[in-house]
Amino acid sequence: MKQILSVKAKIIIITLVAVMFVAFVSPTFAQQFQDPIYNIRGGTILDFEIDPESTSLIITLETRARGELVITLPRNLIDAKIGSDDSNFEIFVSGLLLSSYDETTTPFDRTVTIPFKRANNEIIITGTMIFNQAPTPQLTKPQEIEKIIEAELRKEIPDDKAKLLIFSDTQWSGAMESSSFEYAEISGSADKSIIFDCESSFGRQGVYGAKIEKLTQDGYVRLVVIQHQEILSQGTTEEEFGNVLINGNCFSSFSAGPGGGCLIATATYGTELAPQVQQLRELRDDHLLQTELGTSFIELFNEFYYSFSPIIADYERENPVFKGLVRLAITPMISSLSILNYVDMDSESEVLGYGISLILLNIGMYAGIPAIVIFGIKKKF
């Protein structure tokens, strides 16, 4: 009888130990498995799941259109190695092996870009090892800030907007402004991010500025401005009651290329993707801006062109009849400019020669032909 009780006691003890072990281990894995940092275009992530047996990360997604997933995979979650060297992940999109993909690596993570189609609903990333995420290696504060900036640079900010990142471990106060809004006061006592508009007006380049003062003797303040996945400017201070001043130019709809936007042609043909607009842009970027003489011409031309083109473009959008007249007026000029896309303009002399010839041709079309017609009518009557 005692033996039976002893056996039952052992079974109970073993069962309790097992339950305590499961209760301790399972929540630990659940808490340590955090969703990876990602950016997705054309769909939405529904779920992440780890499969230790196949050393895979399974991603369930809902797609709306053709797009791509840019995901940062921590090495303490999933990795692929041959010996001590990195090897490629096997990436399956709805069961089909992805033949190639873009990847960037750091000592702590690997970021992969995975394209997908509208019908795809599952992505499986298979490596050589899966981990119960260990604590992330301790980084110094500057290293943490750099990793945050790297993550922000992988994100897309829509509508030509920019983002001001403020990093600080103390109280700060200041102001910011841009070409899209007037002076605005800002303050805080820790990190902060602000998305703001920075549009150009009447052909002028969009600009921004920010000045932040550190309100204490100790600590630091660092400012970074990001737009279109690029750092526009940055500054930092650790001085007593120091301040940081940054300013610069934004990307904007009026600065689509090095020489500015084709405002009148875009308004006339309804879109920047119109063949006529693309032709003008290619002529500017591929030919004129490749030489010093052509660049100087574009700079002088822009000063004159942007003094009136925004007004004409706005009036075109309001008045269809005027838009039709502008189209009729600029079509011969655009047709003549197309000639330059079929000639070599690799030297200053060629740019000057073809430029003068084209000017004379347009003078002949816009002044010579009407003058001949008017003279002929007068002579007849």
C-alpha cells in the first residue's frame, strides 16, 4: 500500500514539475518572439509564425496589388549560415521558390526585399537555424540611434512629406518651419518624430528649418531630417544649454528633376507621364544637363520660365479652352525639340550649334510663317 502511495506521489510530483516547466518556458518564448520590423507595399501582414522543425518564418499576408515586402530579420530569431559564413535564405512565395532577392546585412540582422503578386498570400523564409530570441546585444545610445535612423530610412513617407527625428535624453524646446507652414513651437523631454509638409510654390524650391535648444547642462540633442528615404540634413549638440540649427531644401513636385518640373506641358497634357512631357525631361536630363553650357542655359531658362509658368499652368486647369490654345501653341515647338533626341550633343560646341539652329527654326515657325501668310493675304487683297 505504501509502495502504491509512493508511486502516486512521485507521479504527482513529476506532473507538477512538468506543468511548471511548460508554464515557465512557453510564455517566455511567446514574450521574446516579437514581430520583425517591416515595410510592405501593396498588401497587409496578417500574422507571423515560427516553425522550429523546418527552421522557417511563416508570414501570412493579404495582398491588394503587386507589391513588395521589406523585412528586417533579427539574427537571434532566424539566420542562414554555412559554417560561420552567411548563406542565402530559401524564400517561397505561395509555394514557389524565389530565384533572387535584394538583401542588406549587419552584425545583428538581415534585411530582405521580397516581391509578390496580388494572388500571393503566404511567404515562407527558411534558414538554417531558428532561435528562441535571446536578449538583444546591448548597444550604446549612438548605436541605438543609428539603428532607428536605418529603420526610418526604409519606411516610405507619402505625398512628398518629410520627417524630423529628434533624439534626446533631456528637456528641449524650439521651433520649426517650412515653405508649407509658418513658425511652429515644439518641445519635449525625450525622442520625438514630426512629419511635415515642405512643398514648393511658384517654381521655388521647398525649404525647411528647425532650431532646438537643450534646456539643461547635461544630456544631448540630435536632429535628423528624412525625405524620400534620404537624410536631408542633421546636427547634434552635447554642450551646456547648447542648441542645434538645421535647414535645407526639400524634394517637391516642382523639383522632379535637376532642372525643375515641366509645369506648362504637364498641365497641357494632363500628366507627367505623357510622352511629350517625358520627351522634354529626357532632353533636359540626358542632353542639356550633361554639359556646362547646357546646365548654364537651364539655370537661366528656369529663372525666366518659373516667373510665369505656375500662373499659366493653374489657369489651364481652370479653363479648358485656354488649355486647348496652349496645346495648339506649344505642339510645333515640342515637335521641333524632338529632333535633339536623335542627334549627339556630347560637346559644348554641339550644344551651342544645335541650340542656335533650333532657336532659328522656332523663330521661323512662330514668326516667319505667320508673317509670310499675312504678307500674302495683303498682297492678294
